Amino acid sequence: MALIDSKTGNIIREYSIDELKENARFMRGYNLVALHAAGSGHSGGTLSIMDITAALYLRIANADPNNALWEERDRIIWSTGHKAPSLYLGLAFAGYYPREDVMLLRKLYSPFQGHPHWLKVAGVEASTGSLGQGLSIAVGIALAGKLNGKNYKTFCIMGDGEQQEGQIWEAVMEASHYQLDNLIGIVDCNRLQIDGLVKDVMNVEPLEEKYKSFGWNVLRIDGHDMQRIVDGFEKAKKNTDGKPLVILCDTIKGKGVSFMEDVAGWHGKSPSYEEMIKGLTELGLNEKLPVNDLLEKSKTYQKDVEKKLEAKHPKFGKNYWWNSEATMKVKMEPTRKGFGNSLAENGDDERIVCLGLDISGSITISDFYTSKPERKKRWLSMGIAEQSATAAAAGLAKEGKIPVLGTYGTFAAARNLDQIRTSVCYGNFDVLIAGAHGGVSVGPDGATHQALEDLFAMCGLPNMSVIVPCDAIETKKGTTYFLLKHFGPEYIRFAREATPVVTKENTPFVFGKANIIRLRKEADNFVDAFETILASEYKNELEHLTIIASGPMVPEAMRAAYILKKEFEWETRIINMHTLKPIDESVIVQSAKETGIIITAEEHQIGALAWRVSEIITSSKELYGLPIITGAIGVKDRFGDSGAPWELVKEFEVSAEYIAAKAIELMKVKK
Ligand SMILES: Cc1ncc(C[n+]2csc(CCOP(=O)(O)OP(=O)(O)O)c2C)c(N)n1
């Protein structure tokens, strides 16, 4: 069977092996153009899975593109959400929507998010992006199929690196226990993951024996030989012996584009224009795709996005955006660099061990050993297995080590939350956890990769200490403090994107004590216009209002203070609350009393900072009866979105302009 008209039962179209090959080739071409237009994304894994995608969506799976929720359809779950462009193209080629729509990949407000969301695109069966969860979803769908007496098959596409997630093996057990012979696992065995070869990062082989020993049927095929793919899938669809079946597909990462093939560096990279053309030429498609029209579609959409964003952004007398004019000039550097710099500088202490979670270069944890190969013996690659690595870190700490682990904030502080709570915090172990790529400004990867709730949990855990540094320099200071001067569970949260550097080497940094930042004068460089003083040494200057900010919101608060001074002559007290736990209570109480207006600013769901500040204000005897006006800037109870980092800062209303607009609103009610 294949693509079916669900009303009549007639087959819409049948594809021969040669036609499937040809479609896979074109899908690879569209993939390159979409990734180039997006300016980010995953080239390697989308190309390795493309032949399988073509076979599944055009010939193997029963589906009706005009009735995406047809009850009898086969379900396809993409556990490897980062291969979303292949999924989108599979659906487009099957006729769910025009192929050119995929050119909106990873753009703001677009249904074609960096990782698939089933509520946004017809034909997408599950929202994924956090690896290791798809097979469990597939087990649920297959179980429901059995319970409901349905004949559909459930396919689940996984990566070989992804097999390192323990949850996969829980689902493998469940499928076998419930005799789910309506479930077909597919593993894209391209032998690479982000940090290198799967066998070096954390060996998962022999997969065949492993699946068999869990009671599964196993097929191993060449994932680029269309005839074998189709034969394998047809055999799998006939599987009815009470055992689930997995197809291990041997593939090449980057398949079809010579300079991408087998190169780990192409995992999460998109091609430049020249690389796209080179790739299309190799695929024999340079003259065959409407490249200019496709790129035009993406550009036109992008222009509309920018217009929409600009229309909603609060307006002032002039443009105060970063580097818009000489006085707004700042140096931008990714905060994550400070983390790597500290590990590189302080890693000689033999007690320090760093645990890699397969995203080591990007979050800079690998700087621990890059220029000091002798430290490699203290580098523990744990694979994509955040939960086990967290508890292993507790074990290492118990035996006197100082373990450091880090990954995206969502996977560093949510995926493994119970392990942090019970194994690390309850035991009160000296484990440093880095939540990298925090906030919406991680950008086009979208909602699944944007840590917006991590600080609720981390600040809520007894024994945990939390630092949210405002720039690369402060990230280095915070990391060094946690590493060498502090004992206990520690969470440091920093961003991916380059953000303004607003502190200097000699700026005070005292754990648990906030800094006060004041705009003093006009200067050539934005940062030089400000003075920073340790809060405990600050004398009241009768400012009109206070902004309490943490992380990358500190530079935004400084810009807001600049806007308010220029436009209204108002003086703002900015508090850099770099330590969220333990929070500096006295500066909050003092500033509430002295300025009467407190605005909090956090790149997080509103509350990690705002609610704590409110609680301190409302419960402080010193403030009883005083009219304190408060406002909160942060994400308003929504999931993130794909988009460029600074677009998201605007869309999620966490820019200086939103802080300034809030200040104007509150100043109107201040007596
Ligand atoms: C829970 C979780 N941890 C980490 C990541 C970040 N990440 C995205 S892709 C990837 C590597 C996946 O490797 P593999 O499964 O082999 O996929 P492929 O090489 O085929 O792209 C990682 C670690 C994630 N998305 N989810």
C-alpha cells in the first residue's frame, strides 16, 4: 500500500524503485536549499535518513495527504527531532503541502520549526527534539492501536547516538513485554554524533544483539540501497509474530554531498551559498531546482517577520538598539565562552573531572582539555545520557572529585531533574551543572531547546546554589568561584548567543551579593558610561526606579536605563542579581524602600526572579505599609519558537524597550 485516498480506498500514486531514488535525490536538493535559507540546522543527519524518508512517505506508510488525521493511517514518529527538514520534505513530496513551504524552515512564526511540532504541521505525529523520547511515544501509539483493534503500524525513527538515552531501553522493554508487533523501530546508523564517532563517545554496539536480547526481531540493511530499504520495510510490515521489529539502517552522515559525507562537523551546520551550489551540482540538481524562487520565498517571508516585529516593538524618540550609534557601541561575546575559559584556566586541579554529554564544543566544556591533552584522562564522555551522567557525577563527588557537567539548559536541569534532586542535592554533593544555551536567545532550534523553566527547578531545590552571569567575563568568574571556592550542588546558567560584554576584569563579583550599576555620563563606549558598585557599599541616590536583572537581561536593563535617562531624565538603579540563590535580600528591600518601583527582568518564564523578589518585598517588615510598585519582564507562560536570537528577544518581550515601556507605565502611578 502507499498513498491512499481515505474516502475511496484508491491508491493515489505508486512509486517504482527508480522513482523513489529520484525523489530522494530531489529531497536532498530541497534540503540543502532550506538549510541554507534558514542559516542553521542539521545537514548530516537529514541527508543520511533521506532515502528511508522517501521510501516511507511515498511507498511504505499508508497515509492520505488530504486527510492527515485519517484513523487508519500508519504513524511515523521522528524521535530524532533535529532531522525535521527530512520529515517536512517527506510530507511535502507526499503532497501534504507545497515543497517550497519548507523554505520557511526555522523562521519566526513558521510552522516549520527547528524541531517538529505536531500542532503546527499536518502529518507530523509528535513534537520531538529532546532525544530518546520518541520510542516511548511510539509504544503508546502502538498500544492504543492494539487496544482499539486498529491495524495501523507505528514507525519510529531514531539515531544511533540516541540509543545512548536510557529511556530508549525502557521503551524497548515495554514494546517486547506488550508484544507490540505493530511497532517498527528504525535506527539511522550513520556512526556519528556531535562529539565524533558513536563508538568513541559511548559505544552502543552490538545493537543487533541488544535488541534481540530484549525480544525484538532485527533486520540490518544498507540504508542507501532503495531496493533493500523497500524490501526491508515490506517484510517489517508483515511482521506479526508477537515481537516488535527494528531495522538497523547502515547509512553515511551527509550522504550525497561529498564534502559533508562522514564529517562530524556537518552535524549541526547549514551550507553557505557556495556550499549549497556545490552540493546541488554534485546531486546533479543545480539547474533542476528553482533555487532563486525558493530563496526569494524565504526572503519575502523574513521581511514580513521583521515588519511584524518592528510594528509591535515599543517606540521611543530614536533607535537605541545595540551598536545603532557610537554611544551604543558594545563588544558582543557569547557568555558560554567564559565557562570554557575558566575550565581551561583552572582545570589543573586533579580533583576536577568533566563529563561530556555530546554537545561539548558548542557549550565550551571541551575547552577543559583542548589545549591540555594530559587532562583527557579526566574527560569522561558519557554520551547522550543526561540522567545517568548526573547521578554518576554524584558518585564521583562522593569519592572526592569535583565533577562538572553541562548541556543545553533544558537537558541539564529538566531531563535529569530527579537525579539532580535526589542524587545530587539531597546528598549535598559538590557537582557543578552548566545549563548552557539558556533562554529564548538560543534561537532557531526552537521551543524544545529553549530553557525557560530551568531556574524554577534549580532555585527551588534545597542545597542548590545558582548563578546566572550577565556576560562572558562574569560567566568565567562565576564558574571559577563554583569550581574552586564553593562546596555543594551548583547550577550556572548562561546563553549561547553573543551578548554585550558589560563587565570588566576588575568589576566586583561576590557570590550572593548583587552589584548596583548606575549610568553616570555619556561615553564613547556604552559600557564606559556606567559605574558598577558592590550593593553593600552603595549609598542611596534617590533614583526614580530600580530594575533588578539577571543574566543577559542585565545589558538590556542598562540600555533601558539609558533610554529612560535620555527620554525622561529619570535615574535608574540597576541591580545585577548574578546570584539567584542565595539571593541578596537586603539590596531588594533597600531598593524597594528607596526608589518605590521595582521591575524584574529575566530571560525565563516570569517568576524565577520576579516571584522571589515579590516574596521578599511582601514579607519584609521594613516595607510594611509602604507603596511599592512592581512590574515583571520575562516570558509570559508560553513555549519558545524558532527564529533569530534577537528576533526572539523582541517577540518574547525581553528587550530593553519592553523594560523601559514597563518603567513608563509604573512611573505614571508613582506618587
Ligand atoms: C535529550 C537531548 N540531549 C541532547 C540533545 C542535543 N543533540 C541533538 S542531536 C544530538 C546527536 C544525535 O546523534 P544521533 O542520534 O547519532 O543522530 P545523527 O548523528 O543521525 O544526527 C544531540 C546530542 C538533544 N536534542 N536531546
